Amino acid sequence: MIMKFSFNWLKELVEIKKSPQEIAEMLTMHFTEVDAIEELGKNLENVVVGKVLDILPHPNADKLKIPIVDIGNKRFKIVCGAPNLESGKLVAVALPGARLAGGVEIKKAEIRGVESSGMICTEDELGLGSDHSGIMILPDNLNVGENLAKALGLDDIIFDISILPNRPDAFSHLGLAREIAAITRERVKSTEFRLEEGEEKTEKFISVEIKNPELCPRYIARYLRGVKIGPAPDFIQKRLSACGMRPINNVVDITNYVMLLFGQPLHAFDASKISGKGIKKIIVRKARDGEKIKTLDNEERNLFSDVLVIADSSGPIAIAGVMGGAETEIDERTTDVILESASFSGPAIRRGASKLGLRSEAVMRFEKNLDENLTVIASEYAAYLMTKYASGEILRGAIDVYPRPKKPKAVILEIPRLQKILGIDIKIGEASQILSALEFEVKKISNDILEVGVPSFRDHDVTREEDLIEEVARIYGYEKFSKNLPYGVMRPSEKNPDLELEARTKNIFTGLGFWEVYNKSFLGKELIEKVGLRPDDHIRVANPLSLEHEFMRTSLVPLLLENSVLNLKNRSEIKLFELGRIFEKEVKKENWVKGISEGIRLSAILTKAEGDLIYPEAKEMLDCFLRQIDFIDWWYDPLYLDSKTIFWHKGRTAVLKTGEKKIGVIGEVHPEILTKFDINQRVAVIDLNFKKILDHIKREKKIKPFSRFQQSEFDLAFVVDRLTLVGDLEKALRAGIDPLVKNFKVFDIYEGAPLPEGKKNIAIRFELGALDRNLNDKEIEEVKSKIIDLIEKKFRAKLRA
Amino acid sequence: MEEELKKLKEQSEIDFTKIKTISELKDFEVSYLGRKGKLTLLLKFLPELTRVEKQRLGEIVNEFKAGLEKKIADKGKELRKLEYERIVQTEWVDVTAPGPEIRQGKIHPISKMIDEICKIFHSMGYTIADGPEIEEDYYNFDSLNIPPFHPARDTQDTFWVDPKSVGDRTDILLRTQTSAVQTRFMERHKPPVRIIAPGRVFRNENEDAKHSATFYQVEGLLVDQCINFENLRGTLDIFIKQLLGEEVKTRFRPSYFPFTEPSAEMDVSCTVCGGSGKDSDRQECRTCKGVGWLEIMGCGMVHPKVLENVGYDTKIFTGFAFGVGVDRLVILKYSVPDIRDFYKGDLRFLEQF
């Protein structure tokens, strides 16, 4: 969460001798990064406050006018076309030489024959806002002729800092000033004021009851009467504007000013709008289901029981720590104000605000658990400012409900422990100095042990020794630490065969011409149904980015198909693969997370611009891969032609198996699916369960002796039925073959004339050899006839002459 | 006979000068020295001569024959040389023309970066570990000292799994950080621990050129006796120098992570402007916005609560942890303009790596 800090304000709170840039650099290196340094009046040089004295018509143009402008020591004419030009008003005048936010350079110019000595600017021309409907009308109390930046309090430097969530105390100028003080070893200046209370007691007018002290540990209420609502004093308005807040009226601005100063959000109620006769009762409680409130932003909101509210006798008047109610809002007729300064449980505020979808400056601070003691000074200081700048009378005493006051905390810091964790030889004296600079109460209880009292504003954040060690380390300076490698026993790192195989797989597939892609883990209902899967089988994301990201993928294939569509727009054919996680509902198996099976898939897609068959190429590539990784004996089980698949081309799809275990599927995509994706070429997909591949890799290999004698070769061709599977033939050969056959390979399959219809020719090359001799013709002939016999009998085949 | 020999020699000299090619040389050789060659035939008459003549003519013949053989061999060498020269002259091809196409793919740039990172840490004795992408709240948040409604959850907008998909459990999410692997690994292993865990993580945020709801991180964790903050600096400094180059500088500055204490953010000197903050035209460097440093990874000493959660003795064991965004490293290394392109499978993008 980014907060804007005014450098001028910080300078009032702590002695700063360095430049804003130097301070920003020190904060970055010792506290947290300064995201941006903004010079507020950067584009306002030569822009001054001017007063419109008179307006003359333009002789040559109806839409233009010629105001006469006073800038203190000079009066001159400016040509201007703004609709809201009005005599007597103060306006921003850019004089020649000014360079405005948009880069416009102002020069003396002649506009339609009339000389113009500058420009009267709109908000957006000045870089002060987005309004460009008319010129910017300035408040009446500014000094004519003064530089605009100065007049508006914009001669300031703003730091944008994303305060870390563990440091709500630093969501305030005082908090940041403390850090600067600690880093530069200066002291924070205390805010001096004297609150003069009236005679009448507060409790005669209000009472407070906290129903849920665990959600609201402290509530302070004060009562002011005779308040006059009007604009806040200049210095407050300037501070608010510099920090990006819009001034509203003195009472509201004071609450915001105190928040920006101390970090404690406050709220002011119009006492007359709170129900109840006599003593008005304020109740802090959980909302009741069905209760409603209209908030300051004029939205009617339904409340739930886990939202904490501030209520009066008739119902909620504010959402605690989030936003006030419109019905008790301060307005120009307000005379009596109830000033709330409370602390709320961070998680409760966060939960309530996120349920209501509301964020505010208050939520941003409360949700990080504020210091309960901060409520006291914030309440007093705001009351003081209201008596001073809103003419209010503050009643005597505050209603302070604080059922369980917290006790001061102390943490023991052992210097040897600090040295062990930091690895640096920081002495007890230095550690103690640093902690004191951060306003910790340090007591030395032995030569190397400190008892460190934690200041109230840090006791949510600093609870154990390590927290103190970090404080010492960062103020000491991380950059002073040396860069040493760890000492330790040398142990080899454990092997991770899964990841090794993943890397090899990627290398093999890229070598085969496939590009690796990464797709998202999400897909939408439409795509799921397009490929014939069921949305119900998918794990659903409760809060998806969009409908296309609603379900977790159960397959990598749908998105690979989409990749193909994208790429086929600008190339003729493609080969892609992805190795990634898929997610399935699984009740039985023991997984990482019960009920979810998280698998790894290896999926590849390839397309072919010419011809109408791509399956054999895909299969050859898969074989290549499986050979490379030493996969254990695999075979292809054809998909039954009567199977129910609508994704696969069932005539050209097989299940990859080892033994009877299914490893994956390879096949062409069904023509209907291709039409749905508008792909007009053949597409093959390989979809493998990577974990199962891992389980079936030969871990050991033994090299067999090989024949060093002459090898013999012969080819045989058989005519078989068209539907005879080569795979079956190979299986039969492997099972029942003579040991002299060393190897065989199907090298040609042919259908068509002169073969009869329904037949095909399969040509096989055999390699023969013996370990101890050259084979003679007789031996070779014997083997040949055995093979012929086997194939002819088993497959109703005929040897082709 | 002597006369004939003389004639034959003269004839051979004339014939020899006519030889232009290897095959002519071969013909010449055959016509004189072959089985039916002229010299061979002449020699058949040698036995019919007297002993004295035999001796005298024999010498002449042998000299003639030896001379002829040498001439043939020399001529052969010369002609073959010419022939090779002719071959290489006539067989000229345009060596700059493309050959038959061999299509190869490449691994994804994120895979490549993860490989590089893992190799560096592997060489320092780190084991590669992993965990699930759909994770339990406990591992992603609670065990890392981030209880429910902790403000740190703010910075990591989370995708939650619909309870109906997982037996009505409301604590299942898409992991927002690979730090989730820390507890899973430590639960199953006694210290010392040295792991590196690369993986995909998810954040529920609107996507634009700089933000992707899906991205990759590498988490590192080292727990042992005597591990300190200086070791963390040393380790990460070496890592960055190995990955990005010896000339790259690193710096540490304070940060906050609930699972480390002290916590730090590590910056590296800008890889584009070299840390000067100015580009080649002396304008503000756009990569580092003129700062000279790039925020690259979060790290710190493991919070004792995290170690206590897995039952490690924090008196003996200390450790450090770090997490680095892989996408960001690739983006910096290759000046990638739009992070979303990593997850679109568009070859026009991928082919450039």
C-alpha cells in the first residue's frame, strides 16, 4: 500500500540536514524502498496567482474574451476562451517562460490579432488534476502575484513509499520521521500542545459500550460543542493536498490531518444526528444479519454478522474502522461533534472490509493492527485542533473504554545469538545504541544480554529475538555485511530422476523438431466441451480471472490445439509439445493434496500440410523418443473401431502400452474436432502420462556378445488381410523365432493393384548370424522356411514370390 | 631385333607424347607392357638369341622397360593430379545456399532459465525438490507464519479452488509462491537441508504487459548449523554472478516477509545501463527507471516459527531462504516486452530465443 509523505512536514518533525534524494536513498537502504520522489511544483515555475479585474470582448472572435489580469506588480491582457471566466476571481496565470506539465512552453503571442501576455490555465494543464472543462478557479485567500506552487503549498517534495505491512506505525509522518531519526541519529521533535477542556463533563452527554472487546480493544470518545464548520486552516489544507487528500471542512480535515500525522484514523459524528434522549449511547458491536447502513459514499450497504459496527440506540451509524455512515455525517450546520478514536482487531477489519468490498485509508491502517495507546494522543490532538480551528468547546475528560490494558513488553536479546544469525561481530554497545535510536528501552543485564523494552507502537511487530536482530541489522546497514559462502559438511546433492528425465525429454523432442510451449493451467467450459470433455470432471476455480480461466486443465491437448490454430495462421505446419501438470478429482489415491490427483503429462501435436495421413510419422517420433529414454518393451494397442471417443480418429489411434499398463494415447484427431477448430490439415497428437513413463525405464542394461562373423540378410514379403496388424505379426515373430535371427524390420507395407481388394503386402528384412561361425546356405534356408511357416499359418498369409 | 627395339623405343616416345588422359595412359601401358603388348611380344624372341646377344640385348630391354614403367607412373601421378583439379573445379556448389531443411525446435525460455538456475545451485550441493501446484492453505500460508487475515496475504491475491471440487474443503488454493515447498520438504527430511524448488505459481491479478496470473519462481532453502546472513549474501552474490555475469553488482536492502527474519530484497545493477541509470543517449534508463538497480529477489533468514512448525531445533539450526521470479529474469535478459507471451505458444515469439 503506497502512502504519500510530505518532505516539508517530515522536516517539521525531525531535523533533516540531507537532501530529499539522500534521505530517500537512506530510507531505501535501511527501512523500505522509496518508490518515487515527486517535486510537486516542478511545472509551476513562472505560474502565479492572478486576479481577473475586468473582461473585455475579443474584437475578432465571439468565443474568445480578453480578461485584464492583475499579478500584483503588473496588469496585462490575456486572450482566453474558458466558459467559467469571471471577474473578481483568482486564477492561475502562466507567464512567458513557463513550461507546463504537458510540455507546453508559454510565450507572448498574438491570438486573432490581439496580443496575449500569458495563459490562464486549467487544472490539467497545470498537472494538478484532470479537469479541463474550464480554467482553475483558486481560493480567494491566496496572495495575488505569489508563485502558484508556494501559494498552494506545492513547494514540497513528495515521497511515495509502500510501507511494509508489518509497520502500520510508519503509515504516518511521525512514524517515518522516527525512522529517519534512527537512521540519521537525530531526535524526533515532540508535538507540543495544551488542550483546554471546558467545565462540563463528557459523561453527561455520551456513554460507550463495547460488546466485543476482542474486536475493539479500546474506544475513546470526546465531545465538542459550539463547533463552527468552515474551511480548515491553510496549513492543514496544504498538507492534505500534498498527500493526495481533498480538503472538505475543518472538522473532517482535522481528523485526516491527525491520521496522516500519527497514523490513527479518527471519526467525527454529528452528535445531533445520533439517536437517544439524554445521555447518548454509543455501542460497538457486531452487525446483525439484515441490518443496513448508508455509508459516506452514499451507498446503501447490507451488513453481515462478521462486520463490526458502531451503533446508537436505533442502529448502525458507522462500519467500524471502515467508513462512517451518511446519516451522522458532519455538515455545515453541525455544532456538536462526537470524536471517535478507537482501535480494532486487524483481521476483523480486514474480513469485514473485504466482504463489503470496501477499501479506505482507515482500513489500510486498521487491518494491520494499530497500537491501542495511539488513540490517546490522536484524540487529544484532534480535539485541540478543533478547539483552535473550529471554535469548538471540548468537554471535560474523555470516555475511554479499555477493558484489558496491554502491558509493556520486553524481549531478551542475546548478543551471541545475534552474531550467530547475522555472522557479523556487532558489539553489545552498538546493538544497544541502534535499538535506543529506534526508541526501544534497552537495559543491559549482563555482558552479552540485553533486555529490550518494546515501545507501544511496535509491540505487534516486535515479539521475539529475531525481530530485534533484524532491527539491528537494517539500521547497521545490510550493505556492511560481507559476502561469505556457508561452511558445512560437503554432501552431494540428491539426484532427482524425474527432473533429469524431464530435461532429457525436452532435448529429445526439440531434436525431433518440436517447439516447447507453456500454456496456462486454466481453461473455460467452451473449450472443454469443444474437445468432448466434461466440465464436471474438472476442478473449478472459485474466483477465476474470467470464464476462460474457470477450470483447471485435465489435459494439455485442448490448449495445444489452440496453439496450433494460432500458429497455422502464419506457417504451413507445426510441431509443438508441452510438459506440464494436470489436475484431476481423485478420491481414492493418496496424493499431495487429498482429493486431487496432480499428474504430469507429456503432450505433443504435429500437423501436416500435404497428404491425408500423419499417424505413421507421429508413431515413428514416439518410437524414437521411447528408444532414446530406454523405455521398457512397448506396444500399440489399436483403439477399437466401436469405441465411444469423439476426440480421436478411431481408425488411426492407438493406446501405448507396456505389458498391460496404459501409458498414453497416440493418434490423429477426429475430423469433426478439426473442423470445429477450423484446422484443414491432418493433426496427430501424442498424449502421455509422464509419471508412468518414469516408472518403466530400464535402469540397468547388460551388453550381450554379438557375432563377429559374416551377417546374412534376406527379405520376405507376405500378402495378408488388410486389417492384419503389423504389431501382431511382430509380436509373433519375436515370440517364436529361431535364435539365429538377430533382428528384423518391416520396411514396406503396400496396398493396391496388382494385389486383390482387401489385401496388403508386408515386406520384412531379416538379419541372421551366429556367435561362433559363418552360417551356411542350408542353415539359412531352414530358418527362412520356419518363418514362412509361422507367418502363413498364424496370419492366413501367403508368401509373395 | 636390336633394330626393332630401337624402332619400338622411338615409337613409344612418339605415342607417349600424345597421352592426355588417364585412360589413354592405361591404353598405352597395355599396348606396350600388357600381356599382348608390343614389348612383351618382342621379348618372346629373346630365348632364340645367342647367349652373348641375350646378355647385351637383355640389358637394353630391361633399361627400356624400367624407363617406360617410370614414365608411366610419373605421367599417371601428373594426370591424376590434373583430374582431381578438374573434378573440384567442375563440382563447385554455392556453399552459401541452404541445404535440405531439417526442422528443430527449442525449449521454452523459462525452461532454459530454470535449467541454468538449477545447474548453478546443483553444483553447490542443492537438491531439486518440488510440490503441488494446487496446494493447501497450510503449506502456502499458515506454516510460513502467514495466518488467515494476515496483511501479507494482501500482496498475494489468491485463486481458491471451489470447495465443491474438493469434498467441501475451503482451504485449497493455487499456490502463490514456491515457498510452499519448504514445509513439505522439511516435514519429510531431517536437517541439514539444501534444496532448490522451481515451479509454477499463480496470483489472482489482472493481466497486462507486466503482470501474468501464471508465472514461475525458484525457491531456495538452506538449513544447517552455523548458517548466517552473510552466507545468504555470499550465496546469492555468487549465484547472480554465475547467472548474469561477473560484472553484475548486487545489493541488499530491508524488506518484509513473514517467513524470514531478517528479510531482505536483493537488487542487481541494471542489466541494460550497467547501473549508471542512463541509457546510451544519456536519457533516463527505461529498464531501471534511472535508479541503476533492479529488484530481483526476496530472501532472508528462515523465521524460527517456520522451523518450529516442522520440529527443527532452532537453537542448533538456522537457515536462509530465497525466491526468485524466473519470468522476470528472462524478461530482463532478453528485453521481453510482454510477459503474457510466455504462455501463448506463439512461435513468432518463441523462435526468437
